[in-house]
Amino acid sequence: MELFLAWLLRQMRRARIVFVGLYLVVVAGFVYAEPRSAWTWLIVLLGALLCIGIWGLVGFWHYVFTQRRERENGIERSDG
């Protein structure tokens, strides 16, 4: 199970890069086609929030997975 979670985390990290790249291409197309449209800027804003959410989700799962693995290995971290 741990091996599967490690593989899944790597795939999620790669997918967020691809997702952001696609978002930038789509946004560039919308801004080029209709720069004065309110819908364009709504799409830009919502897409940016979605990208931030995906980066946050992947970061959260990376933190949770590494903390769990450290606890299983008996490594206790103290930040104080």
C-alpha cells in the first residue's frame, strides 16, 4: 500500500505541472481572442483558483504522507 501511495503522489506531482501548463495555454487563447470580455477574466480567475487548489492539495498529501512515513520509521521531528 505504501508503494502505491508513493507512486500516486509522484503522479499527482507530475499531473499538477501538466494541468498548470494546459491552464496557461487556454488562458492565453482566451485573452488573445476576447481580452475585454468579462467571461474571459472569470475563466482566468476561476482557473487560477483551481490551480492553486490543486497545488495545495498535492502539497497537503505530500506533507501527510511524509509525516506518516517518518512516524512509522520512528523519526520524531520537533520544530520547537
